Amino acid sequence: MAEEVAAFRGVSKSYGQVKAVNGLDLVLHPGQTVALLGPNGAGKSSSLDLLLGLREPDQGRVTLFGGTPRQAIEAGRVGAMLQSGGLMTDVKVGELVRLACDVHPRGHRPAEVMRDAGIEEIADRRVDKLSGGQEQRVRFALAIAGRNDLIVLDEPTTGMDVSVRQQFWAAMRRQAEQGRTVLFATHYLEEADSIADRVLVLHRGRLIADGSSAEIKAKAGARRVSFELHAADGRIEESVLRALPGLVALEVSGSAAAVRTVRIRSTDADAVVAGLYRAGCYPRGLEVTSLGLEQAFLTITGEQDEQDSQAAGALGTENAR
């Protein structure tokens, strides 16, 4: 079995009546680049706080490299870039980076860190004079100030423009290529799609999907079939469309007396197209496209919301008896 970088085992954390993390089981292994996704309130930041030892779980256990988070951090094996917490303001950027490198148990050379973070040109600028995007790059420099085995990033590209975000992820790829494990939470799903080799989806503190970007898309029904049905080609009953193989979702709009637009989400788009022709359907403007990670994410979390709502309704009915 591969070495464990980090592990959550039966971890729960509540704040009052809100259960931010709910029975989380998760293991990270060396060399993975992992995206942590979820809607607001899903438990992403709380999970990262538990991982870094900033908070203690109410139940379960969190480990880093087989020990406690505190032990791993004191040994210099973890670098972090969090949303919370400010930067020292009465210093220059270069001074702050040099301090971080000096106090790190396995510190890098400050010049290398500033180059990798793309902040060489602002080394002599005071921290309190930086833009939001520049502050994020300085936080990243502090996260890579030493030879860390795990880098944890919470919404790292917030405030960065597109070109700076591209530079940031190029730097992060270099970190991953050196064998480090990278765990990042993000609202930019295109980043997760293009950067991560593993995607985790949290919802109400629970892990509801875990796999590659392609596997997450497949879980949601990975392809969409759309076309037009013209009345002149003969009427097709909606029941025929609903009987198509691999059907996950069906949307029909327009008038049956004129033109109807059909959108189908299916786990087997090829079988859907073949089934259309077998049923005597003559689709016009036929398009078969893959779902993006964003659509897959919305589908998975939406389905989970529906399941939770149904479960709550059933529980309410049972309690009322």
C-alpha cells in the first residue's frame, strides 16, 4: 500500500447546530494533485483547518504522514496558503520571504522562492501596498518557502487576473513535478479540470464524489445529445424518448406542431443516437458533446440535494406517525 500523506478517518466537526464536516473518510497519497470542490458551506475550509491542526475534530482522527498535523508541520513537511489570516504589513516583500525561509526547518533560498512565486519585481514593495492578486502570490511564496512534502492551498487564485493565474498554476505544476502532493480548494472549476489528477466533491460536510475529472463527469452522465424534431418528419411521442438507453435526463421544448428542441443527458450517447434512428426519429442539427466539470459538479450536488430533501421528507413522515 502506498504511503499515506494525509488521512481523515470518520472525522466530524460541528459549529453549534451546523455540522461542517460529517463523517469524512479520505486518504491522500504522494505525488497527487487534488482539487477539493464544493458549494459554499460544503466544509472545504473546515476540512483544511482540521488537516492543518488549526482545529480539532469532534469525532474521528486526522493524520499527516502517520502522525499528528502538529508533528508534520513542526518537521517542515507542510506548506499552506489559506484565505484567513493577514500578512505582516510593516515589512517589504523580500524581507518577509527571507524570514519565512530562515525559520523553515528545511528552508529554500529566498531568491529561488521569489522567482518561483513570480514576485521578484515587487521584492522591495511594502506588503501593505500590494494588490489583492499580489498578496496571493506572496502567500504562495510563504507556502513554498521550504522543502515541503504537502502543499495545501485554499482558494489560491482569488484576486488574480487570468495571466497571473496561468503563471501561478505553471509554478504549481513544477511543485507537483518534484513529487510533492498538492491539495487545493477552488471555485474555479476549469482549474480543477485542467490541473488536478484527482477531484473530491464535498457537500454538507460529506464526500459525495472522488475520482479523476473524467470519472466525475461520467458519474454525472458524461455526454449531452441535442437535436431538433420537425413536425414534417412525423411526430415522436415523449415516451419513446424516455425509453432511450442510458437516459439520465430529458428536456423537450417547443411545439409538437412545429419544431421541438430535445436535450438529452446520457451515460451512453452512442446508444441514444442509434435508438433514435431505430425508433424512426429523424433528428436535425444533431450534436453530441461532453459535459464539462462545472455541469457535472452542478448535476452531482443537485442530485445530492434532491436525495437529502427526499430523505428529510421521509423522516418527517415517519416521525409524524
